[in-house]
Amino acid sequence: MLFRSGVGQPSVSRGGWLPANPAAAEHEGEGGRGKIEDDVLKGPSRPEQAGQEEGELHGAMLTWAMFPFRYETWIGLRYTRAKRRNHFISFISLISMLGIGLGVAALIVVLSVMNGFHKELRTRILGVASHVQIAGVDGELADWPAVAQAAVKHPRVLAAAPYVEAQSMVSFDQQVRGAIVRGIDPAAEDKVADFSHHMKAGRLENLAPGEFGVILGSELARALQVMVGEKVTLIAPQGLVTPAAVLPRIKQFKVVGIFEVGMFEYDSGMALIHLADAQKLYRLGDKVSGVRLKVDDMFDAPRIGRELLSALPDDAYVTDWTRGHANFFRAVQIEKNMMFLILLLIVAVAAFNIVSTLVMAVQDKQADIAILRTLGASPGSIMQVFIVQGTLIGLIGLAVGVAGGIALALNVETVVPAIEHVFGIQFLAKDVYYITDLPSDLHWSDVGVISGVSFLLTLLATLYPS
């Protein structure tokens, strides 16, 4: 590359970055004579005499001469940071950057919160439910020890625990509530569920056979206004048939503990008693409702359940956690997909603001475009200059959005409680939502997808005005 005002000036040649023009174009001006010959640019050495536009162009060419990049890139970078006569263009560029940044940050935060809801919901459900459940067709499983032993022989089954599950009425003083009563073996249950980690009062081991103790969910205990040590009445709907009427079975149980798993459905509607006491209350003898299993990978639970079918008796069937709570996880996934599409529109609107920015930039730089065309630059090269300018605007906004979104997503659990405390509001009420806190789980794959799609929208927005 060569800039000169006379024949004797030294030259710097970097051939190959400026498109060749077989018919050398010439430009005459006050600053001297410039032309392109054999991929070598020869231009005026005193750009101040050619006006402000030629000065900016000359500066971009000098910068390009110092680094091995295409000259379109350096001119586009120079135009991005150069002072403009029309300040409205700079304002629109700033708005475009902020809009892209805001949209990208919102996408990252919202998807992280949706991932957090999915993870928290799964964790809390599996704290009460089991990975795989084997139950009798008629609600009773007779030879359950053999079933449990056959299931444990599977290499991917870690533990098994019998259970009895039925509906009941729980009464205390003048308060009555319906609940699911689950009879468990405390030692075995602790291997397939996490009740012991969610005890607010008492211990799971306080359930002993023959002592008729009960552990209530926190919301159920609050609704009944009962404390640990007091006695409640369990009313089983399976009653005694007499000539006069059907008499329900009634038994008093002592409250020996209170648990809270964080899901209103379970905290307000579940009571735990010992397996032997449940068999007596519901007159099952040695039978149980089924066997609960824990596997090494909960996401493979459906396949493991299918593999167990061949080793089970004909009167047993297998379910897993994905079937029992499929609607929850489908709803979360659908909401995540829809929120991605909706918030992506924010990024799209901000990206297409670049269109107006570049249209005005093209009008502002008509003199520079004329100089470049006179020097032999092709229309494609002119197009690349403004693509670089628009892409840089998008990349700056994208970088700001990614940084802000990641920072906020990693601190949502701190920021939201602070906002609730300052304004005295609660975003997630316990009696409405399953999860009362706002969790966050940042997935880097989501960040990559958001960044890629946003950059693509930005790039597309630069094509038409360029």
C-alpha cells in the first residue's frame, strides 16, 4: 500500500486486501492525485486539504496499512468511533446497543429462572416421591419381600422400601382436613426419599411400630393448629359394615414430628405413620400398597422400570416419577420455549433498529462512499464497510447483555428477596405456587444459543441498509 504526494516519497505495500480494478480509477482533488494500480493504493499525502471526509478515510487507510486486515474492516471500525455531524445517529446507535443488551440479559435471566424452577420442582418432588414405584393392580401387593428382592437384583437399583398409601381424614379439636396417609419403614424409607432432610421438628426414627405416632406436613399441622406431642384422630374411609350403617375406622395418633419439603401440595396434604400401624389401620395384614425404588440415574428411570417388568409377578405394575408428574415438567418446558420466543422479539426489535442507524450512516457518508468508489472499491467492499459498523454495534450490545444477564442470573436468589423486602411484596405466595422462592440455574448452553441467535439477527439487520 502506498500513500504519496510525489514520485520520491517512500511506499508501504500490502497487496491483496483491496480488490483489484483492471481499469485503474483516478481521483483528482486539492490534496493530490490518487489511484489503485495492481492492488496498490496510491493517494494524497495531505488529507487535510481534501476535507473532513477524506481525512477520516485517509486515517482509516493509514491504520489499515499498519495491520494485516482487510481495509473494509478498518474503515468500518473507524466509522463506528468517528465523530459525526449528525448526533442523532449516535443516539440511535446507543439505543440499539442498549436494546440488544436488555433483550439478551432478559432472555438469559428468564431461561435461568425457568431452569431453576424445573430443577427445584424435580428435587422437591423426588424428595417425597420415588424414582420407580412397583404397586399391585388392585392396590395391594401380597408377596412384597420377593418383589423388593427381585428389584434390588437389578444392577441399577440402589434401594427398595415398602409402603402403604391411602386417603384419610385428620381431625384435631374442631379442625378437620383431608390427607394422604403413607405408611413407611423409617430405616428403609430414608434410602429412597429425603424426608429426614426436611424435618422441622422431631425425627423420622420417632415412628415406631405399635406406638401410633404420626408426622404431619407443616401446612397441615398449621391448618389443624396442632403441635408436636398432641394427639390427632385419623378417620379411615374403609369402615365396618353393620346392619345400622357403615362405621369408619377411627384411631388416635400422637404427633411426633413435622416435615416441610417446600411444596404446598405435600406440606398441606400428607401424613406419615409407621408401616405396621398403617397395615393395622387399613386392615391389610402383611400386604402393602407397593414398593418404592431408588435408581442410580433418575433420568433413566423409565427404561429401568421397563426392564424390571420381566422379573415381577403378573399382579404388579411399574410407574416412574416422569409419569406421575409429567404435566408439571411439560408445563415448565412449554413455558420455557414460549418465553424464549417472546423475549427473542425484544432482541429482534433492537437488532432492526440497526437498520435505521445504518441508513442514516450511509446518507451521512455519501462523500466517503464516492471517494472509495472513485479509488476503485467495489459495491461489495462498500457493503462490507457498513456491515462491519452494524455488526460492531450488535456485538457491543450483545456483550453488555451477556455480562449483565449472567451476573443477574447468578444472583437472582439475592436480588429478588431484597426487592421483596424493600417494597413489602411477595412474588410467589405459598398457597398459590408450588415453589415460593425464585430459583435460578444458569445453563451455558442457553447462553450460547441466545448469543448465537442474537448475533444472527444483528447480522441480518445490517444487510439491507449496507
